[in-house]
Amino acid sequence: MIHPWHDVTPGDQLPREFYSVIEIPFGSSVKYELDKTSGLIKLDRILYSAVYYPANYGFIPQTLAEDDDPLDVLVLCQETVVPLTIIHARTIGLMTMIDMGKKDHKIIAVATEDPEFNAYREAQEMPAHRLLMLRRFFQDYKQLEGKAVEVDEIRPAAEAYPSSATACGVIASSGAKASSPLRRIDMRLETLQATSLRAVGP
């Protein structure tokens, strides 16, 4: 049986583009998550607040983030998709939360096969209200559980690249399967960072 975290490839274009695995559909008030042992989707909880996920929510396979889970990703597209759907996505930003005292990075991405969204390269190109909804959801969704969550401003795509590369590197160094050599990802990251610096200028 294929395990969606360990056996699905993120592709060879990390950190700019990658394959994501969706756990929670856009519009859902049900918190599904990957069962790490079986690779199946399990019910974590029904959200306590009258809110819904503002994008298809999942993870980048073969990554391990600072919260000891796969690296989270919000994939923006027109439609709701079912859990365990694989979506090819492009990084457009980074949102960082402090949840239960731990940093929790979330990659903001768009589905590359959705013609309404695939022209976006940066989160700031999107309507401001959509970005406000993304942040507000994560600020509010745990309030009725009595849990406080801090959510930073959404940052540019270039600031998301190190999180993706690091999360991929952690699981590669642990001995898990990796379809793309870490060195190749590091070299691509250096190229992208250099390009971003040239674009900004002195």
C-alpha cells in the first residue's frame, strides 16, 4: 500500500513547485488529518467555531516541519477536492503561526492546473480580501477551544522557499525515501534566492 507521506513524490521542482496531498477540502468544517501510521485519513475533530477552511489544505509529501508533521500547504483553486487528491501547486507565499508554543509554517500555493489561479506568482498579487480571509480563519478557528493562535502577515514566495527546502532536508537526513537529492534542492534554493536579490536590487 502506498503511503501518501513517504511514497508520493513532491516532484523535482521544490521549493518553487511541488505535488501536494490534500487532507481537508476547501469549504469544510471538518478537520481531517493524515494518520501517520496507516497513511489513511482520519477525523481529528469538527471545528468548534462557525468557520470553514478557506482553501484546500494538506501537506507536501516527504517533508518534516518544525511541529513534527509534514509541511502544511494551503492550495488555492476554484473547486473543492476530495481528501488524498494530489495537486500540482506553485508557492506564492508563506504564513507563519505560533500554535501551542510551536512555530507552524504554512506554504500558500495555487493549483497550476486551475486557469483562474495559475497566473499568480506572489500572494500580494491576489485580492487583499482573500489574504485577509486566510489569516482571519487561522486567528479565529480555535478560539472556542480556548486556544490562542498568533498569525503573522503573509510573506513573499522567496521567504517560503527555505521552509520547503529545510523540511525536505530533515526527512531526507532521517533516512526516509526521497525521490530528489537534497543537494539538487539546495542548489535550486540558492539560485532562487540570488534571483530574488537581483530583482530587489541594492
